Amino acid sequence: MNIIQSVTVKQVLTENSKKELLEGYMAKKKQLQKESDQLRFELKKQEKTKKLHPASLKKHFEKEIQMRQEKVQLLDFQIEQLHMLPLGSELKEKEVQAIIEVQKGTRWEDIEKGKTIIIRDGIVDEIR
């Protein structure tokens, strides 16, 4: 009999993976700042045309800008944490589903423990 089980995927922090993570965080941060600038521009544009109610319009745009600013603050925190982590640390990346074969006589504790896949620089390094 086969069952589906969650498998944790962890990434080992190396110089290369740290650099890639940092670049990804910076790209997301830059994109969020661009979106915030675009929303501010659109708000000014809409205020000049006065097609919609100014108070509700401004509130909506400010809410969207605030959401992006909070995401930028979270990214800043993640960047700060990344700098503090020593090389060799294992970072949980995601969970995937795997099909596990269960047969009569299989130890249930071994199945219940779950599995972990360790990735080092984009290559599977270990399966626990």
C-alpha cells in the first residue's frame, strides 16, 4: 500500500546560497518599492481627475502602499537575519508530498517520523 506523506526540504546555507537569497530579497524589495512609487503616482493622477471620492480613494491607495511597506520591513528583517546566520545552517525552504510504500511489518514510527531532504547549492545532499 502507498500513502502520501509530507517531506521537509531544507537548504544548507553556503556562500552561494546566501548570495542567491540576498539577491532574491533585494529584488523583491526593489519590486515592492517600485509598486509603492507607482501607487503614489496613480493616487496623484486620480486626485487631479477627481473622478472618484477623494477620501475613499486616498484611503484605498494608502492601505495598498502600507501593505507593501510592511513587506519591505519584513524583507529587511529577513536580510538582517540572513547576515547573522552562520554558514552550514539549515533553512526550511518548503514542504513537498512524497509517496511512501507501507507493507505489513513496516515500523510505523519510521513512517511517522517523516523525511527531510537536504539541499546544498541546488543539489540533493542528503535524505534523512
